[in-house]
Amino acid sequence: MKLSEQDVSVFAAYLRGEEKSPATVEKYRREAAGFVRWLAGRELSRELGRAYKDLLSQGRSPAGVNGALAALNRLFAFLDLPEYRLRAVKTQRRIFRDEARELNEGEYRRLLSAAGARKNERLRLVMEAICSAGIRVGELRYFTVEAARLGRAEVTCKGKSRTVFLPAKLQRTLLRYAKARRITAGPIFVTRSGRPLDRSNIWRDMKSLCREAGVAEEKVFPHNLRHLFARVFYKACRDIVKLADVLGHSSIETTRIYLITTGETHARRMERLGLIS
């Protein structure tokens, strides 16, 4: 069997029909298209699949390889070709978080101050909404005027629905912001044309605050705010099951990733054990 760009297009349409997020659809489409281009019209075979996997392993991390293989395996399942499924690369479970990428509370507050100094109220409020409610950046569109009045938002993501509660202070701030901009209904975080904010715009705007806030650029991206929420929430309640529900995770194993400590934190804990005389 030969794969074509048409197969990739139909595959992407199928994923959209399955209500996968736009980011997931684009990632899977891109990985599938890359594989088809590499095949260059050759007949699909298990040997070529393994060769492509080896090629990916030369230039990507194990996690990156497995991400690509997940996309290809989904393509094979869609085309009813399970015999071409590729095994994931075995990886050791991460024990420590990279300290260079961990955003702490002090840095978060400096980012808020930098946004305030620029009089960029929308960006400041976007960061507060993500961090105080633990949402994904793509879930901002569910923060509507109606949700702010009610104190909770009904969020649907990755085929799952959950209720996200808004802290009272965030409610009041959102409603003041919406009123000042004459937004009476629907999403609060919108562009001048009324469309929901694009995640790439938020990412770029956050990066622009790094120098003023004195925060390393590699720490500043929207999803890191969700990680900060998870660590602070867990520190307060020590209930990983509850945290998984709040974050909308199907598996606690996913939630564990959010709670991995840095090597420095682990070393301090080891020192406090007092097991050396």
C-alpha cells in the first residue's frame, strides 16, 4: 500500500470530527505528512516503518520520538493497518524536574507586575485566570461573562467535561474588565474583532515580559502557569486524586508529572533526614 497526501488530509478531517483539539490535529497531521514525504511513493512496509523510527531517534528526544509514533499509530489505526503499528521507545520515568524551566510564585508575581507596568490589563488577567484556576490556555474561551457571574465555567476539552470554579476575586476582576470593554455576553478574552484569543499571541506576549520581570525566557509559557497552580494546590490539600479532577486528567500518572520536584528540592529533603551521625 502507498500513502498519499490525500490520506493525510482525510486523516486530519477524521481527527477534527473526533473533536480533537486544533493543536492535536495539527501535530498529528504534521507527523503523518512528514512520514508520507519520507516514503516518497514507496510501498508501506514494516521495515520502512522501523527505518523511519530509527531516523527519528537520531534527531529527537525519546519523548519526541514517542509523540511522533503516537501520531503514526493513530494514522495506521484510522487506515485499518494495525500490522504497521510501531512500538514506543522505552523511557525511564522522570524523577526530577528541570530547575531551569520551573516557574516559582515570585517569578509569576514579577510577570504580573511587568504586565501591569505596561498597562496590559488583558495579559495580566489572562495569566491570573490560567494560574488561579489551573486551566489550559485553550480553555480560556470558556471564561465567559455568564461564567464570571455564576462563579464557575463548564469546560470541555479532549472529549471530557468538568466544572472549573472561579475564585471570588477573579470573578470580580473579570466582570470589571468585561464591563470596561462593553463585553456583555460570551467569551471575555477576545481580540479587537471579537474572536477568542489565540494561544500563540498569548505565548508571544508573555515572552515579551521576561526582561522586565527578570525571569528566564525558558520558564515563561502559558502551560507553566498551570503547573504552578498544580504545585500550589497540592501543597495546600495533599490530595493528588482531587488535583487530577481539578486539572481534568484521566490518569493520576499524568498528574504526577506536574508534581515532580527539582533535584535541589530533593537534595534538601535528603539532608533533613538526619541519618548520618
